[in-house]
Amino acid sequence: MNMRRLAVVPSGSAIAFASVAIVSLALPAYAQFKFKQVPAERPHESGESVTPAYEGWWQNSDGTYNLLFGYFNRNTKETFDIPIGPNNHVELSGATPGATPGEPDQGQPTHFLTRRQKGVFTVTVPKDFGEKKITWTLTSNGRTLSVPGHLGAAWIINPMSEVGIGNTPPTISFDERGPSVQGPQPLIVECTAKAGAPLSFTIFAADDDKSIGIAAMRVALEVAVKAQGGTVPPGVAPHAAGGGGDDAVATPELVAAATAAGFDAQTVAMFKGGPSVRLTWQKYRGTGEVIFDNPQPEVEQVPGGTIPIKNVFNGKSTAIVTFPTPGEYVLRVVANDSSGPDGGDFMCCWTNAEVRVKVE
């Protein structure tokens, strides 16, 4: 693989679903109302559109700002390839024509996966951006939808740190001695490949192994054990968040306590933390098919590892990708920590990387 390392560059909230229960109350005749239940729309396999989403913004140390975007493909099976142009473009409003950024290509995806994809790309704007807006417009299945990105105070996010426990995104690198990245702004690398020939990528990952989700789940399990009449061994509760690897939630002592309280193994397993780092490979751009040997290859722990930085967890992972058709492609790599996608809806802590591949 011929890979050229590049610097970290800009490539460019959450949609929440909830059920609401309405409790009927006895009201006087003059104050009675009729409530009509609106049925939830069933997901469609195809035929629906893609909605661009604005996630929020945060400021860089040099005073510039990052505007973060994602999308929601309302279909459960239909994906889209929408090239940069009239049906997929970014515009700068509130500034003189031709101002930067103002090009239609701001690193947004042209291949759209199904369902909600958060924190996909960022657009970096100058420190004097003020009240201007960046608008992303998509047309799919005959419907045009736009979303503005701006510096509204209500849209401040902090994807680089979860302030509650100090959880931070994983750090990843494609090279033992190469540059690394942490957070949504991607590290971008370039390489060449032969059509039909498998291409191998190795990623090195490090993480602080903290997760507010893990801490909350552990407390829930401890409470459940006590409610069941069991006792939590001394020193097991309370437990500090993170830093526990595969047993970050259910330590061997707590598993034994849960079992003694009558919980089955499957129930206890639900409270175990996810992997310290999980990598997900996706097609991001390119009109041809991309075949992943495993889109979520295991990240194997490297005890005592120091690449790309020394942290509580260090590991590495290898992915194999095949491109049947020549062309230019971009692959997106998402690194999540044990708090899960989007940090369990805290808009922290995940890391993006992109691989630009020229297939001959």
C-alpha cells in the first residue's frame, strides 16, 4: 500500500425519539378536551429522503470555529450516492459572494447510509464568522431539504471532552510514527489500490477508558443486586467511572454477587461495558461498490502500548477492503469508546478519520 500521510484538516443535535404516555383526568364538562392519538409513522425500506442535520459548534484554540453536521436517511434499506453539485452542496450566506468558505464541496459525504448518522463532517469557519450561516442542501427521492449551521448560543457542544467525568475521544493513527487524531475533525490519508485486489489497513488506537454510561450502568446493577436481596462485596461499590477494560461495569466480584442474588448470566452481561475502542469502516464517497472483510474489526489490546500515545487502553486493528471497480473513493473510519456511538448521546466522544483511495 502506497500511503501518503497528511495533516489533520477540517472535512467538513441529536434526534431523540421518546414515547409519551397521556394520563386521562376527570375534568368538568366545560373543560373537557378530546385527545386524538397520532400513530407513529412506520419506517420505510425505500422511497424516503435524506435530511441533513446540524449538530452544533465548538471553538478552536486559534479562535476559529467548527460547525458539525450529520444526516438522517429515513429509509431502512435504501442508500444514496449524491455527487457534489445541485443536489448536494454547501453555501455560505450573509457574506460577499466568493468568500471562503463558500465552495459547494466542504467535505460532506456523497454516499449516504441508512438511518441516523451523527457527527459526520465539520466545516471550519473564521473567528469573525459572527451571524453568518453555512447551509447544507440535499435532494433525494425528489425532495430538497436544507439545514443551516450557525454560532447560536444554544448549539454549543464539546465533542472533545465530556465534562462530567472528563471522558475524551479515542486517539487513532494509521502509522506507528505518523500523525494521529482525536475528535471529529478527521485525519486524512491517501493511498492507491488495484481494482479487485484486497487492501489492508492497520489502525493504532488509544483511549482513557472512561465512560459516564459505564458508571451509570454499574450503579444500576449494584442497586438491582441489593434490591434482589444480594450484598455487594466491600470495595466494589461505589466504583469510579472508567478504567476497567472489559469488566468496567461488571467486575468478577459484582458478577458473583449478581449471580448469588439470582440474576442469570445474560442479564449480568447486559451491564458489561462495550469494548474500550470500536472501529467502524464506512463508504463515504465513490460510485463503485466497496467490500469490507469486516466493517467492525476487533481492536486487540496491546498491553503497555504507547502508540499513538500511551493511555489506559492501547490497541491496534486491521481492516481489509476491496474495490471491484476503478475510481476515486473515500472511506470513513469512526472510532468510538465504550460509551458507544456519540458518547451515549452526549455528543462526545468519538474520532473520525478518512482514507482517500485512488483505485486503478
